[in-house]
Amino acid sequence: MAINVPQKAKDAMSGSMQTRSAVELPFPCPAFYVINGNPELEALQNSLYFGGWAANNENIKKTTEKWDVPEKIPGMYELKRSKGDKTYFVQSARSIAFAPIGMRMYSSIEVNGVERRVAPFTKGASPGIQVLGILGHKNEQRQLQAWAPVMLTASGYQVSHIQRSFETWRKAIMPHVKKLIPDYTDSVLNLFWMYIGTFGDMAQVPAGPPRRDGQKYITPIRPYVPDDLDEKKVESLFVGEGIANFMADIHEEAKEWLTVFSKMQQAASQQVVHEDATPFDEPPPPEDDIPF
């Protein structure tokens, strides 16, 4: 005999017995974190010198199993990295093609000796940003196509550069998109590929005020905006109807993940509302550990 459960009861108690505070993405999604360039590695002429992006191979493999995409991402190269006594491999590039789905801001703060994510702009906490979107790459015909969902992540002084990158790109393409899409709304700006990373010569900017142990620097992430950007070029960057629908589906699945910090209250006194790190996050190196 089938049991009829009222929908009201299902909705009311959904998630009420969770034992973890993490809101996880409901699909594997590798985190691409920022690599700050090192001027001492000029001979390498790759992201270790210029700065760029990297994602752990283990997390990339989980994604390929879900989406049936190549494990070796076209246009990227493999780097060997180490953390303490652990050695691991990442795929890296100076810049990537990316179509954003959603962004979330947060802060990081230490809670009982463990770093946690809390609401944005929490006093005494460091800023962080994560941007969910689709990674693109060029095929053999030099045409942009989708790889799979990925997440861009950064903390500290890179946060403002990543925010500004999306603002700059959206502002640049907006006049052209308005001509291409009669029923224009801001949301359609997400449906055009952009290039984000480091470009041209190696560039550094100060990371905060000078300290006793010297000035720290980062290689800022920025967008590539062609000088001759026009309507035809912008039209060629449209992701296509199929990917647009796929991005809409991913956004729907990730809605809770995208909005979790907007529901949190600021950390106060002894009570801190926080989120645990999810297993697909590759923590970027703390900026205090940048050795140059």
C-alpha cells in the first residue's frame, strides 16, 4: 500500500536533520584557484611565472566521470606541486575561457581553531569569492566549446580583481549584446564566453600595505577585452542555445549553494554561523605564504 505524504510536510522538514554545515554542490566541480606568479621563474614562461589558474587532477578526474569529458583539458598543461610532504599534480593555464553561472561572496574566519566560511564582510575575517560557471576550450577547428562546470576561487587581495574582471567584461559587451538580443536583460551577459586570467607581460601589484618583512605582491587576475571588440566578435562568443539551457539547469541545481551566505548573519560574539569547506574545494595558498 502506497503512503501519501503531504507535500507541505516534505517541504517543511527538508534538510532538518543535516549533520554537516556545508552546502555542497550536487555535482562534482573542480575548483580552479589562483596561482600568483613568481618573477624568479621567468625561464618557465608559464603560469608559475606569469600567474594564472590551476585545478587538482584528482578533482578534475571526478568531473570527467560525471560529464564524460576528456581528463586532459585542451589548452592546459600539467604541473607538479607540493604542500608540506604531499606531492600532487594540477592542470594549469595563464587564462581560461569561462561563462559564469553565479557568484558567491564570503569571509573566512577561525572558529575553535578551524578556518570556516562565514557571511561576507564579517569583521576580522578575510574576503573570499567563488564563481560557478562553464569552462571552455578551443577544438581542432579553433571553435570555443564547453568542457564542464568548474568553480573559480580566490581569497584576500585577488577577490577585488576577480570581481572587477566580471564587471569590466560585462560593461564591455553590454552595448553589443543589447543589439543582438531584442528582449535584453542583464542575465544574458552570462551567456557569452570571456577570457579571464593573466595576459601579456608579467605584472605585479602590491598586496596590502608594506610590512616588517617587506612588501607582498600578487599577479592580478583580469579579463581580456580586445581593442577592436565589436558586435560580430561578441556574437561569436555566444555559448549557444544548448549550453545556455545547460547553464540554466546547473544554476537551478546550485541555487542553495549560491545563496547560502546571503542567509547567514554576521558572526557575532561567541556564536558564529558558518559553512564547512566542501570536498571539491582546492584551498588557494594563503597570501601570507607568498614567498616573493
